[in-house]
Amino acid sequence: MASLTNLNPTSTDLVRKKKKSSASSSSSRRTIADSVSDSEINARWRSEKQQRIYSAKLIQALQQVRLSSSAVSSSPAAQKRGKAVREAADRALAVSARGRTIWSRAILANRIKLKFRKHKRPRTTAIPAITTVVSTGSSSSNRSKKRRVSVVRLNKKSLPAINRKVRVLGRLVPGCGKQSVPVILEEATDYIQALEMQVKAMNSLAELLSSYSSSSSSSGGGSALPPPPI
Amino acid sequence: MSNRRSRQSSTASRISDDQMIDLVSKLRQLLPEIGERRRSDKVSASKVLQETCNYIRKLHREVDNLSDRLSQLLESVDEESPEATVIRSLLM
């Protein structure tokens, strides 16, 4: 219960890790770590383990939201609380990313900013200087790299449109509004997978909670997770 | 720290065709709309990027909706109820 009052995400992270390691055997931890390092970066967010880690962080974050907002229970607070949950969920996601990506660092940095100045962060609409310089020569014939069958067509004429879209994309990925084209694309690739995992984790948590609340009044309700050990 | 980074990269970045196609292909694989299509179907980079934006927006909406739902669910959780026990047990 002591960890619930801890508001620092990184330190709760540490607390959790400590708890995990003491709970699970060290041998199982090692094998998981090995499989993570072996797996491709793309699979990072798709593992069940990652979802479990995130779910734990999410639940922890939600507890904090609950604790901090339990005093206020008026009707406008409900909307605020939805937002607080959203922020907590995003922070948990960023912590799960362990600062390896720009988007996750941006989410965490944004929170610190919010702590000091309470107003909303101004949306940067400034157009970042992105110029995509394409190598001269025909695009498809002289590939220096191994000839992979590409699934994407790159039309030279649509480059300005592509740039525009990358910029829009950059604004959708936290902290990437002013990044370069390759960075935005890479961050977006990671961010999408993190979001997918987030949706999955939040969905199963919502299902779990609602199944419990329905099973307390009536019977039934599929249990996605094992029952609580008492 | 992100400030320094963004300043660095705001200088014109150079990216080759291959690099661009590679990065966009990776994105395409993630998109439910066009990632599942046959490999032989070539999709324009522009289309992939458009779909990527749409997909992120969709995911954001889902997270928003789920946040509201979780918020409501948590509100209905009584400290002594089985749900609270579940939450606690998950935290331990």
C-alpha cells in the first residue's frame, strides 16, 4: 500500500521491479530477459510480458488518480477524471518505454512541465524545416542495397505531399513535432505499437473491472485474469 | 534535453529513397487498413502516411474512450468491494 502513495513514476517503477524480482524466481526472469534481447525491436510492444508490465503500471497510476481525486466527486470532476486517467495511462506507457524513445521522454517531460506551470502546453504549429533530399537517378533501377521487393511506392512528384503528411504525423507523436523525417517515421512505428498495447491492456482491465462489478450483483462474467490470491 | 535534440535535427535532414521506402514499409506493416493486403500490392508512401495518421488518431480515440470507461468503473469501485481486492492483489 505504501507504493500507492508514491507519485514518482520512476521510483514506483523501481519499487515494482524489486517486488517482481522477489516474487518471481530469478531463473524465470533471466529467460524472459534473454528472449526480450533476442526478439526484434518490432516485437517489443507485442509481447505478453510487456502488456503485463504496462498493466501493472497502469493500475498503479489509476490508483493514484483515484486517491488524488477521491475528495472531489462533483459532476464536472468526472470529465476531469477521465482526462486524469488518460494522462496516467500515457505516463505509464511512457515509463514502460523506459526512455528509449523521443515520444516517451516527451510524455514524461510534459508532465514535469505541467507540474510547474499549470496551463496547457501550447501546441507548436510552427512548421519544422524538413527537406527530403532524394538521391538523384531513377528511384527503382539502381538500388545499392539488396533488392528487396518493396511494398511502398515513392512517387517523386508527391514528395511535397509526403513531407506535409510526415509533418502531420510528427504532430501526432508526442515530442516529434520538430523532428526530422526519418526520426518521425521511426518514432511513429514504435509509438503505434505502444498504443496498440495500451488499448489492449486498458481494454482487458476495463473488462476485468466490469466483469467483477457485474458478477458481484449477478453471476457469471468471464475472467480474463486469474482470481485474486487471498 | 529534447530541446537540444529538436534543434539538432531541425537542420535539413537528408534521407535517401531507400531509407524512406524502408521506413514507410515498416509503418505499412502496422496498419490494419493496408498492411494486411497482398504484398504485391504497392501502396504509395503518401497513402501509407495518411493511413498512419488516421490510425494514430483512431488509437488516441480508443484510449480516450477507455480512459473514460475506466474512470467510471473506478468511481463505482467501493474500497471494500471485490474489485478493490482485485486491484490490490494485482498491485502486490
